[in-house]
Amino acid sequence: MRLIGMLDSPYVRRVAISLRLMGLPFAHESLSVFRTYDQFAAINPVVKAPTLVTSDGVVLMDSTLILDHAERLAAPERRLMPVDMATHTRCLRLIGLALAGTEKAVQRVYEEMLRPAEKRHQPWMERTGAQMLAAFDLLEAEIGDGAGWLLADRPMQADVTAAVAFYFSRAMRGDDVDWNSRFPRLAALSARAEALPAFRDLPHD
């Protein structure tokens, strides 16, 4: 399999780390949707990161859909989504909050990177910033005491997504709030996850 996209994308990084944790081999091609657009387009004309080219040559898009495919390839004991219905539903809740926070952080980053300062819409910036913090506030309130993994005795998809989302959003939007003080449990989860080999080997670059 080939994973296309930069690890500074939280969506690419969550897929890369998940594939590593699931024991699924892949080649990572660090192409940018901005700087290497034409090279990316030659693989996937939609130029959407992450893109996964399966071993059969099928091009998949969207991190959640790619991970759904990966779950079906992984050995049962390496899968990252719970089987039990109640735990699975809770996992989806945590993932949804983490992805919502990430989405709003990405929107603010793109607004600042791609739009001239005089053309930025401040009410939109404030709205997306408030949505981002609301998502992480809810996630912080739902993850227990922060002393262990969220759903099991090993990291599951909720842990991967929450940790990647928090690391990215704090790194890119760190000027908005004191992240460690406002989100101490998420900060502890992020530190614990970033110490794992799969996270260290696939850093936010």
C-alpha cells in the first residue's frame, strides 16, 4: 500500500500511525497538496490528503474511510476499533469530537495561510476558533482522569485520533489559549502517545 500526503496533516498522520499500530506495511510518499500538486494529481486527480493506493491499485480518500478499509485488513488482535457496541459507540463519540476540533483548527490555518490579512473575515475566524475550543472542551471532559488509554489497555483509534488532533491543533493554534492548562488530560494523553514508537517514527513535520 502507498500512503500519499504530508505528516503535518493530522488526517495523514492519524492514518500512518494507525497503519503502523495495526501492523499493516505501507510506503509513505510525502507529497504536498500545495508544493507538489502536479505529482499528487498524477496519483489522485482530486489531490486530497490522505490518499491511499491499495495493494490492488484502488485509490481511496478520506482518513476515516481509509481506516475503515484498514480495519478489515488487520488481524483481529491489532484492530483499533472496539467490537463491543457500547464501547464502539463511545469510541465514535471521542473520534468525532477530536475530528471536529481538528477541522476547525485546519480551517483557521488555511484562512491565515491562503488569504491576505486584509481579506480575512474576523467573525468567521472567531466562530471557527470557538467551535474548535468547544470540541476540545467536550473531549477533555469525557476522557476520565487522563492516567491511561481511553478505552482499553492499549491505544485504540480514539486515542490515536485524539492525540494527533490535540498535538496538531496546539502546534498550529497555540497562540489562542494556554492548551496545557485548559486541557491537562488531553495534554497528558498526547505526551503518552507521542512517546510511543509509532508516533515517534511518524512525527508531525
